[in-house]
Amino acid sequence: MANKRRLEGRIALITGASRGIGAAVAKAYGVEGAQLILLARTVGGLEEVDDAVRQSGGLPATLVPLDITDGDGIDRMGAALFERYGRLDVLVGNAGSLGTLTPTSHVEPKIWQQTMEINATANARLIRSMDPLLRQSDAARAIFVTSGVTTMNPPYWAAYAASKAALEALVMCWAGELNKTNIHVNLLDPGVIRTAMRARAFPGEDPQTLPRPDSVVEAFIQMALPDWTGNGERILASGIT
């Protein structure tokens, strides 16, 4: 096909890569020729994604079984990637946590902290560790997955909405600092997608009526390309696909 191998020679790190949107993006990037670095907590899930990438003709991935909230581990990964590759071309910050849907006054401090750590603080550590690697790329692209809850602030979603709002502020601040560099940083809202997180949030919903995770991969591909010019934008996947 004419549009194959659009990421040939690009080195891409994807967090939350063992299932859902992260796994779908990893498989799509693999088909497009990217050298993948896949991060998630579950080794088995990472291995399944790697097997799928290889079966589709992609390169063997570098698997990083790591909790995204392990800041020291993220720093060690950054050092290891610099030692092995010397640069990073694409960063996809996809890992996320729903927390608990409950009245705001009932959110347990432990759940609040965990949700903020996964959705916001971990990405701050990721940026801190990956920024030097991205600066070594001729056209680095960073994509962070956000959610429509930041525009709606629905009742009972306080922990998740606040953590995603914090992520958006973090990414936009970083993007503004990169205006005169080769790094373009953006937010991507995939919309309503059939994921395990969606099923937890809406247990009465029939998941078969929702779009599959692979329905949004084209947006992730296009935003990862060297010719993507946007920086500091919040983009709906439906506007690209």
C-alpha cells in the first residue's frame, strides 16, 4: 500500500502499550516501520503486542515492564535509551487511570494521589527524562492522550478530570517552551473508544456499539510524522481520521 512505512527509521516510545489504545498505536506504528519502545506494567501484554508487531512485518520492540509512577525507573530508562539509540523521535504518553467515580467529597486521598500520579505527575517525570533525547531528533513529536472530561467537568469525575486538566496544562506549558526547537508537542483526545477504562466508567454500556481502539490510530500516525507542523494544540482524533 502507498501509505505504508511512514515511520521508517523513527524511534517511538509508547506508554500504556499493553492494551487498548496504546496497543493499537504500537501495532500501527510497527506496521509503519517504527522502532518501538513499549512501556507497561504487564510483561505478558507487552509480549503479545510485540508478537503482533513482528507478525505484521514490524521490527522487534524494546519492552520496558515498568510502573509509569516509578520516577527513578523512568530516569533509568531515559539513560538506557540514550545509551542504546542516542535519540527519541516520537513520544506517546498514553498510560492513564480512571480512579474512582464518586462524589468529590468522597474521593479517598489514596485514590486522588494515585490518579494524579499516573495521569499527571508520571508524565512530568517522563518529559523531564525524555526531553534531552527528543532534542537529539531532527523532528521530534510528542503526543499526550487527554479526554473530553476536561471540557465538561462532569459530576463524580473529579479525580480523573482534575488529573487530565493538570496534564493539559503541563503539556501546553512545555509546548510553549519548544516553539524554537524541532520538537512539536500536542494533546490528542481520542473520543469515545472501546477500552477497559470506558467499560469501568460505563458498565451498563454495550462495548460492541463503540469504535475500536484501532479506529483512531491514523491520528497518532499523522501527528508523529516529521511533516506535522502543529505545536501546543488540543486535537480531536475525529478531526484527523
